[in-house]
Amino acid sequence: MSESTTFPGDEIASIEEFEAGNNTFDDGDMVRAATVGEKFLDRKTRIASIKHPKTLSIPKVGDIIIGSVAAAMSSMIAVTVEYINGKPTTSKVECVCSTRNLRKKNVALINDIVTLKIVNHLNGTIHATIDEPNLGVLFTKCRKCGGKVVQMRDAIKCTECSWIDERKLSTSFGSSDFVRL
Ligand SMILES: [Zn+2]
């Protein structure tokens, strides 16, 4: 597999090696790109195709995203973006969010569903903030037993084992319709 940006008419593979797939055409000699996009050469099926940029949605500065926490470290979390401004995305890009300035030990834990705002793109990394009332954890479970939790002021309490834990909760925490499909 190899990926690079193409423009319409770009040669992407020889027809001796690959068949023309999505968003490409075959000029009798070469498989060429029919659209701007990302070249995708599937060496197993021998099909060359172009992934259209519409499917490669990258959140922009100011966008509100919803995603699942892929990694939680002491001063930051990494989040796999699932929704951008309420719309599902298949590109599964990751953004990082600093949690250093929040006076909480557990801002969000791995697999929590969080909502964040994109603040900048720096060195190829998408940075987001969680430090606004509407931003934060939308869904989480008990760290001890995996049980359902309920909000207690700015903490959460497990309905199974009564473990009390902290998170940076969104003001939308607990509302089940946070994702509008
Ligand atoms: Zn529990």
C-alpha cells in the first residue's frame, strides 16, 4: 500500500500491474487518476484506485469533534475522531489534547467518549482543547468494575460498586442523544 496526493490525469500505475478501480481510468497504457485524492494501490487485488478527498475529512480549527480516547497519558490524551460537527467521519484521524492545565488526575480515560474543540494544526498534529464547559467526557464507565456511572457535581459515582472518580465532564454528560445521526 502506498498513498500520495494525485490530480486528474496523473499516472498512478501501469495497466500491466494494476486494474483501474474507483475514481480512475485506463488510457490503454496507464491507470490514471480521474479526481484529486489519495492514490491507493492494493497489491493483493491489483486494483489501483483514488480515495476521494470527501472521505478524508480532517477537522478544521474551531470544529467540534466527538471521539473515543485512544490513549491517556499524564499530561495529554489522544482521541480518535468519529464525528466532526455532528457528522460521522470514516477517516479516523487522531487529535491530541493537553490536559496539563486541568486540575484533575483523570480528565478522561481510555475508551471514554469525549467532545473536544480543535484549536490548531501544528507539525502535522491536530490539537484540541477540552477546557470549556460543553467540552469533556460524554460517556464513561466505572474504572473499577466497568459499571454504569452517574454524575455527582463534577465527579462520577458507580451505580454498581459506589466507586467515586473524577473526569472532566461535558455539560452534555449523560444525555444519550449527543450524537445526531
Ligand atoms: Zn464500579
